[in-house]
Amino acid sequence: SAIKKKFERLDVLVNNAGIMETNLLTMINDEEFDRMVDLNIKGALYCMQRATRMMSRQESGKIINISSIIGRFGAPGHTAYAATKAAIIAMSLSAAKELGTFGITVNCIAPGIIETDLIKNLKEDTVKNITRQISLSRIGKPIEIANTVLFLSSGLSDYISGQVIGVDGCYSI
């Protein structure tokens, strides 16, 4: 309601909130899983619902959901996180089909390993091992995700919907 009151319209929603709990499948507890489901899935769903109400009335809009390469391909120790990020992909694909008739595009970005707080505590050896698995031989930068968001937010992407765009340097998990 604050956006509607101040700007009278909503052109772009970027769902970028998320948390990652790392734990083996047999060690995942309800509290960890519930936290990830609440923020990673429910938060994105509720934001899409609110944005869709405004965008459908104006018959245009762009929704960009941030998932993860782990949501596409999985990773050891990340079963629950992968499930929440795979849900983001599934929601994006379904919403794209549902909302296209209202002039709303919905796409998903699946980042690989990016220099963010999520990886700041990794050991140097771990980072080197991960980097060896990336075709471009480096960790991604936040600006590379931002540039993809900028593209999907612009008129250059008006006929792109229902896509999952990997920004991962060709990371092979």
C-alpha cells in the first residue's frame, strides 16, 4: 500500500531475500527447515501475490526471483536449502504461465558461488576447491547478478518469461 500510495504503480519486483542452513540430510532439524521455508519460499510467494495485484491492474510488470544453482542441481549438505530454492524455480515457472495474460513476465536467476555474506566464512582451501569447478576459474561478483536483474527489468527482456538464467561461470557441481 505504501508503494501504491507513493508511486501509484509497481513495475519490477525482485525477490532476493534468502537464508542458507548447511546440514546433512539426517541432521536437518525442524527449526532450520522452517526458517528456510518461511523466508525463502513463503516470503517470495507473498511478495509475488502483493506485486501481482498491482501489476495485473496496470497490465504490465516484471517479477524476478533469485534462486540458486543448488536449487537446480543440488549439493551435499544442502538438501533442505536446495528444496527451498527449487521451489522458487517452480513458483517462477508456474507464475510466468499464469501471469503472462496480464502482461507480467516472471523469470528466475540461479546464481552460482557469488562473493556475498553466504560464503564469507568459507575456508581458503574450500574457496580454491570450488573455484577449480568453475569454468571461468573465479567466484562471481554481486554486480554480475545485478546486471542480470537490470537486463530482466528492462525493455530488452520484454519477450522473455518463464526462464531460469544461470549466472554461475559454468559451475559444475
